[in-house]
Amino acid sequence: MDARRYRRPVSTIAAAVQDIVADIAPEEVDLIPTVTRGFYDSAASRRATVQGVLLGKGHDAALGFGAIETGQLVASITLIVFNGVATNMLSGMTERKLTGLGRWAARRRLARQLTTAAPQAEAAPLPKLTPTEADAIAGLVKHLARTNGLSDDVGTRLAINLAAKLIGAS
């Protein structure tokens, strides 16, 4: 996908998730309310989802009404990343800081940090990042997609689209 595709900045997590999932995995669009409700309505579900996705066990992580199915991974990864940026848990990341995510302890630490919900949940504004920060987040997204069994093509498209939203590309 081309970053120029997005002609207007997306102002909320919900709008950004909807936009990206519709583009990357249209079959997941109907699942967005369930994924979002499970993520924001239950701290235990949010914790299990974040830990499962970060540890590469996305298919086994509890989310709302059951397990994250293959058909919910794009929505789940997108929501986790945007929520992490909105709560400043991923803002300011650089490539160097994300390099250690291959280590078990670093992934567990990041999983604990990302369980914080944005104050306004999915209505939280999506902050804009610098291109360098967005590029580092895109690297994390590719890693998450790969470790959770998504194809390289889907992971790359997801990373490009997320980065474009985060820098407000027009």
C-alpha cells in the first residue's frame, strides 16, 4: 500500500483500526466491535491478548468471547499498536530500542506496559509520530505479524499502513 492513499488524518483509534482492517483484512471488519470490546472492557482479556500477540501466541490468547482466531489477528495487532501509541507506551521508540524484542524478558516487559488502556478507549485521539518513530513501529508490526503466523505480504502491508496513519500521511 502507498502512504499517499490516506488523504485525511484519522483522529481516533477506532477510525484508524476500521480504516486499516477494511484495507488489509476486510473479512475482519465485522469482528472489530468484538475485538475492541474484549480489549477495552476487560483488563484480564486485554492482558492475555497483548501477551499472546507479543509472545507469538496470538491464536491462543483470550480475547473477549474466546481465542484470537486467525481472522482477528490484523484487528488485534492494529488495536494493540494504536493503543500503545495513544498511551505513550510505544511513542518515542527507535529502531535501537525495539531491537531487543527478540529476547524473552524484553517482550514480557513490553507486554506489561501495553496492557494500559487508552483513557478514552477506542475514542482516544491517535497521536502523530515522526517518520523515524513510525518506521520503528512498522518494524515491530512486521515482527508481530510474522511471529503470529501472518504472511510476509500481510505483515508488510499492515506495517506500511500503520506507519502512514501514525505520521498522518496525506
